[in-house]
Amino acid sequence: MAGFLIAAPSSGQGKTTVTLGLLRALNRRGIALAPGKAGPDYIDPAFHAAAAGSACFNYDPWAMRPELMLANASLQMAGGKLFVVEAMMGLFDAAADGRGSSGDLARLMRLPVVFVVDASKMSHSIAALVRGFAGFDAGVMIAGVILNNVASERHGAMLRDALGRAGISVFGILMRDPALKLPERHLGLVQAQEHEALEGFIERAADAVSAGIDLDAVLRAAGLFRQPESEANIHRLPPPGQRIAVAQDIAFAFAYTHMLFGWRRRGAEISFFSPLADEAPLADCDAICLPGGYPELHAGELAAATQFRNGMIAARDRGAAIFGECGGYMVLGDGLLDADGVEHPMLGMLSLVTSFAQRRRHLGYRVLTPLAGAPFTTRLTAHEFHYATIVREEGDRLFTATDALGADLGQVGLRRGRVAGSFMHLIDLAGDA
């Protein structure tokens, strides 16, 4: 087994671009890859999958039980795949309660760290920065550094000299290249399937990595990984049905791979359909999942998708379980106001109207306790991240919620019959479940 964590001192250091370049460069060598993403991110994994040619799993040390992460890693790496995980934020940045950093993940899984530093605004001080991170937690090993956004050969030599005198290995240098920057929007990066030149971008990143980084040194560092033993068959969040139809397109893209994977391991069959293409779920499905995404950017198209609407109504009327998360929850409501304040009719399955006209950020980990009548029986961990506001939300509630510090957030979500949803992205069973 071999693997490593790609981390940085903070967000904005270029670790996603470096990760994509490394994945593709290693893929070119014929190395089978098992890509991962630390934390609750649901955008980066699609980029990783495109670069690696294999599905990317989330590994969230705050919201996931250790046994789930270890089991998924064991299953994902089957056959000797190289485990490459991109960190979130800075290496030791965590939730409000101080738990769940990428450093915690590295310590739990014994992953050596490849440390990416944007060196554009420093020279010899880089040694103090990296030494500080390297000595902060004895259980987290920084194996070496990749220097990003280096201005010139002379600049690179200064950085190498400073780090060498501090006893820190340098895996390589990436020169400044404005073309190696991914576009962003309000929830982070633009989705992989919306990037018109994604393949060219990944190839350019791989070319830069292949030219500037010692891949053999990175692979030697990866060989230091000693995965803890784990059991592949563990208790997982049960699937909502036997035949599950999952909405999947650029408006409904935020379905966690580990969740779908877990449902399949429990024997569920999963099909996909595109509401934006006016597709209905399969007529024989007994459960439907509408994941999060960007329905606010496509509200008019969704309102006009009659086959989608009719198929959803037919599924509800025959008793299928229907669940929506975040954007999917908004679509289950009566209406959605877009950024211009225009209200578009949604499915009308829940008494809910949401608005994107007046944006307010909602962000953080949640622990959810199901209320009576909810389609869940145990406490769950989840993550909330959206800018929508609630205009109307009436009916039977789904969960009580607390945040990462244990503060009471009251009752959240709605249910009506076998239709339910909330703004929360479910991640795992709570540790005490």
C-alpha cells in the first residue's frame, strides 16, 4: 500500500491544481489511482476523477466515523492502487470545535504529507513557515515540499537553499503560470462538467508537474504510508430503497460517492436521470434522491421540464420514497426565486419557497436527530453550505440540528408523506449511532 496527502498552509496555495497535475502525471505512468478529498467538498472530487480516471471518495475526519474512512480506503485501494488525497483549507484548519482537520486525517490514516506552498511572495522565510508546520504535530509527517508560483530560476534557487539548510526535502518547483487557475463561483470552483477546456487544463497541469517535480521522490514518500488495518464490511447508512433513481446533471451534481458506494454495498440498484434534460426517474424505482447542486442557476429550465415533473409526481403517487438535499430540497418546494427575484414554480411536494435574490451564507457541520415520522432511525452527521434564504417553510419537520459546537439550531427540513428533504448534505451515521 502506498499513498500521501497533498496539503498546504492555507487555502489558495494551488493544491487543487497540483493534485490534478500529479494525478494525471502518475496516470500517464500507468499507475492505478485511488483519489480522495478531505472534508465535505463535493466539487473537487469530480475534478480528481477526471484527472485520475477513477472515482474520488471523501474522507471527512469530523463527520465520518474512523471505521468508515478506513473501510472505504481499504476498498478503494484494492489491487494496489496509489492513494492520493487532497486536503481541505490549511493542514491544521478544523471545524469550530477544533476537530476534523486534514492533519487529523493524516494522523489517523498515517499518511505522509506532500506540502504545497505558494512561494510567490516569499524567499528565505519559507523555511520558517514549513518548519513550523512540520514541528506542530509529531503525528503528522511532512515528507517534502512542492513550491508553487515560483517567479524565476533564481527565486527557485533561493527557496531550495533555504529549505535545504532547514533539512526539508523539495520535491520540485512549479513556475508561475496564469493559465493554471480554475474558475470559481459562489460555492467554490465551477463544476468539472462545466469547464469547457478541462481536459486541456489537466494536461497542462500534468505537463508542468512532470517537468518540475521529481515524481520518483514523491512515490518514495508515498511508500512510507502504512495503512491501518480495517474491516471492509461495517455498519453504513442504509439505502432509502432497493431501486434508487438519482438526479445527476449540472443542477444536481453534489452526490457523495461514498454514499452511493455504501448503498450499492447494501444491495441497492442505482440509476441516474437528468432533470435538466427533462428526463423522468425510472418508472420502477422505489426511491428517488435529488442531490444538491445549482438549481438556482437553472430554475426556468427546471420549471419547464414537464416529463421530469410528471415522473416525480407519478413516483410520489405510487409511494416511492423521495428525498432532497439542499438544491434538491429547494426543487421539492413550491417555488424558487432566482437572483433577479423572479419566482419559478418547482415540484410543489413540500410547502417551501426559497430565494436566491437575497443571498446569505449558511455554512457548517451539523448533527441531526430525526423527528417522529422521519425516514431515518439514528442520529446523522451532515454539512450545510448554501446561500439561499427561506421565504416560507411550513409543515412537519424532519430533524433537530446542532452545530459543531453543540449549539441548538432548532428544527430543520420538512416531510410530507414519503417526501422529505432539508438543506443538509448527509455524510454518515453519528459516532454514537
